[in-house]
Amino acid sequence: MSGDLVVALSGGIGGAKLALGLSWILRADDLLVVANVGDDFEHLGLHISPDADTLMYTLAGLDNTKLGWGRRDETWSFMETLTALGGEDWFRLGDRDLAIHVERTRRLRRGEPLSVITADFCRRLGVGPRVLPATDDPLRTKLRTDEGWLDFQDYFVRLQCRPVVRELAFEGADAASPHPELLAALRDEQLRAVIVCPSNPFISVEPILAVAGMREALSACAAPVIAVSPIIGGRAVKGPTAKMMTELGMKPSAAAVAQRYGDLLDGYVMDNADADEAALVAPRVTLAPTLMTTLAEREELARVVLGAADALASLNRAQNFA
Amino acid sequence: MSGDLVVALSGGIGGAKLALGLSWILRADDLLVVANVGDDFEHLGLHISPDADTLMYTLAGLDNTKLGWGRRDETWSFMETLTALGGEDWFRLGDRDLAIHVERTRRLRRGEPLSVITADFCRRLGVGPRVLPATDDPLRTKLRTDEGWLDFQDYFVRLQCRPVVRELAFEGADAASPHPELLAALRDEQLRAVIVCPSNPFISVEPILAVAGMREALSACAAPVIAVSPIIGGRAVKGPTAKMMTELGMKPSAAAVAQRYGDLLDGYVMDNADADEAALVAPRVTLAPTLMTTLAEREELARVVLGAADALASLNRAQNFA
């Protein structure tokens, strides 16, 4: 009944950690990692896809563990020189990272879809699983803040998440289509689970869910949909998730993230530290250590999440036979 | 009568050596270096201006003396990664060099003229003299070869000057205008000399001369026009000058270059080694060591050329009074 294919919806850093864990325990063909494109942007004339790149670098073992973002063995000659020339240097682009953006931009201008270029980069960088942009259509996250509407990277990098967020919008989402391979995977009888990685719900996962038809496709899919909380003990491991929750009128908690996803979820994995919130969560809860500091912890959490998904699927089958 | 301003017409490497010598003996305000734009091109979505950049790097002391082209202290992470991604890597772009191209392209797309951007880069890189593109309009050198018509960089870099050259054309030259500051300089009463640097006549100097109105402006200018031979003892110091001369039906010699420039020249500086060709040259010949291996030789040749120009100007004045 339940098959082998796992779809993981992911933003950048946090999501990539779990995606890496999944990549170690699944065959490459059995993992489809769907990347948020809401924080893609044009900068210095280049098309930059931060989340897809973070996923590729992480899955290829090329991620810069010292910086926590960007590429391993990076050099900074370009940026140094750009600064000397008076160029826009608020978004740091390493010399190796830059090659991805230049080559992606060249191929996009030639008319190739983002997904095809991403697949080719994965192959060339030695990434096993497929990394698929949620859509090949333009979709951009915008934030209404106390400083007005901001482009995502203006908010996230230039202003370092300082503005107070009032509202989010995903420009282009209504006109965008989920990538056909993503839709096919969600309809696939061999689908084992959809995993919502522990990414920021507002700026990493919801831009994926906002693509026209995505929520419907997820609701219709037979396999369990299970999310991992990005909040542990009321705090985000990294990034502005907790701050944004507060600004948007939510209590920053693991339970509130599950409530935000609503009936999209069949299961929810939250940290042992948040056990007292389990009763507030509608989908079936699995408690586990969710902080992924070591590589072993990524693999272990991946096992826990898949185990929880498989248990949900069994339960579902049992109920169907009942 | 004769003033202080010196205009130097230059291509890349060879011309930049003399321009550097001139920059050491002239006040920065007294030197206007006019750069060939015929080998500018679009590559990887970037506007690359090889000759202006070589001039800037050389005049700023940032030239890569080890490679003989590009920037000092260069790193190659971008190129390495681009190769790994299957990108177009036949044109080598260092990480620091790349910053110039990215920033130039960004500003061109914003509508700034090439000359304004170049002037700003010069200021930021610490280049004293003005480096001025011959024109802000598009002008591209094309070569008809035994492999058909080729873009300049296809011929020069990708095919390493191997094809046999039959004919050259300067696309856009008829519709291009010399930069107004160049025209003003040529009309300036304070103009001391126009120096045609020892660059390749066909691909470095003639694209400058091809800009509509340039030959007329040079002919009309009151100051002496003096060229330095790029050929010593029948051979080019660097590059395909001698090979191209042969292919175009000329004897590769210092005299033939002077003949090619024709009555544009009032004076010609050629190497002592070519003394026996002096009789074949119509403009007044100055013999000197023209090989600029050391920095001192660049300065010395600059003094010789300026001295020859000043002598021509005196002679001219004497004749006018006669």
C-alpha cells in the first residue's frame, strides 16, 4: 500500500538539516525535496535562489558549516572588490556561490526552467535526491512591516529581520502552478509521506503552500502529511520564526505552529521539551529530541519522522479496513 | 602655444605599458587615455571591457604581472566552480575581475554611460589619469576568417587567434560618436600630443579610428600625432599583430604599420633594431629602444615619445613662422 517515495517541503538552513538526515536513510530516488522559491530574488542582475542553493550545498556536503550559510571552502575576493568599487554589498556572495547564480541566470535568460537548471546543478554537484523548486513560475514573498511593504531579502538580510511584521503576501502565487513532478508525486500511489521540514512556517513553508492548487493537492494526497516543529521551548533554533509569531499575534510555541498548519497535518513531531503542549495539538503528536546539532541527530530525527509517518499510515489503513 | 594635455590611444597590454610610463611623467590631469571598446563583449550576461580594464588595472598598479593579464592578487574560485557546473569557461574571469564586470553591467542596465562608470571605477581604484572609452556607443570588432565571420573574443580567446584573418569590420562604428571629451581634447589649444600606443593596429587602434568622425578629428587637430611601433624586428612583442599582417597581405614590419596609419601620423617611433626601415616611413622617425620589459623602460619610452612630439610641434611652429 504505502510506498517508498518521500516528499519533503523545505526552506533553507533548518529544513536542509532534516533533508540531509532523510537523504542518508532513503535511496536517492525515494526522496524529493521541494524548495521554497519565495525568497528568490534578482540582485546585481543575477537570479539568486537561496533555499534551493542551501539544500543543494547541504545535500552535496558542500555547505559552509563555519558560517552556517553558503558554500564550503568559500573565498570572498569578489565581494571585497565589489565593496571597493562602491557596489551593493549588503547581500554577501562568495566567489564559489556566485558561479551558481551567474550560470543559473544565464540559463534562465536562455529560457530554461528553474527546475531543469536546478536538477542539472544537483547532478553536477553530486546531490543524490531531487531538489525541486516548488514552482517554475515567479513567486516572491513580501512582508508588510512597520516600515511598509518590503521585499523578502530587504527584510531578511538588509534589515536583518528588524522590522515588525504585520502581514505576508506571496506575489505571483495565484498565477503559479506547482511543478508537475510535485503534483505527480502527491498523487503517486507509492507516496510514503509528505514531511514539512522544521522551517519557518511564514516565509519558508507557506510560500510553497501558497502556490495555486498546492493545499488542495496536499489535502487530497493519500499519504500522511507530517510536520516537524521549528520551535523548541518557545524559541526558534535559528531565524525570526518566534519573533514573527509574536508580531503576528501568536504565542511562539510548537503548538501554535501546528495550529497554523491546521488540518493540513496528519502528524506533528515536536520536541520533548514541549511535551506539555501536546494536548493543544490536533494531529497525532510524536515527541522526540528535535534539535539537530550533530549529523547523527539529523539522521535520528529523520528516522523518527519517517517512523511516525509510517505509523500514521498503518493506523489509516487499519481504520479503512475497520 | 603647445600645451600640457596628452591624449593616448590604446588597446590593452602593450598600450597600457606606455600609458603607465606616460602617467609617471605627466600630471594626472594632463593625460587622457582613450580605450578601445571594439573587444568589449557580453559574456555570461556581463558586459566585459577588456581594454579599459587592463588600462585601469595597469594604471592603478593592480595588474597581474605574473599572468600578464587580469588583476593582481586574483583568486579563481568562481571559475573553478563554473567549470564544475558545466558553465562556459573558455574566457577566464578571476573573482576580483568579475566584480568589475558585475558592477559595470548593473550600472549600464540602469542607463549610465560606460564612460561615467569607467571614470568612477578609476577614481575608486586610485587611477590618476582619465581612462575614457573611445565611444559610449556599441562598437564591436568582427573578423572575417577562413572559418567565417567571428566575434572578436571568439577569435582572440576561444580560438586563440588561430583562424586566418581576411578582413576586419567594426560593427556599429558608423553610428557611433567619439566621446565628447575626446573630441574636445582633440580640439583643445592646450593639446600637446596625440600618442598612438604600441597596440595592435587592426584590433586595438583602428576600432578607435573607425568611430565616425575620429579620423577627421585627428587630422584636424593642431598637435602632433605620433605612433609607437608595436613591431620590433618583424615580430610583435605580444599577440597576433605580425600574424595578422601576414594574413592581410602585409610584410610584418615596423614600416608597414606606419604605412597602414598613413598620413594620420606626424611622427613615428620605432625600435633601433628597425633602423634600416626608417627610409620607408613617411612621417618623421625617432629611433629608440621600444621594448618595455622593465618599469623604467616604460617611463623612458614615454619620455622619448613626448620629446619627439614636442620636437615635431617646434618644427611645425617654426615652419608656420617661416
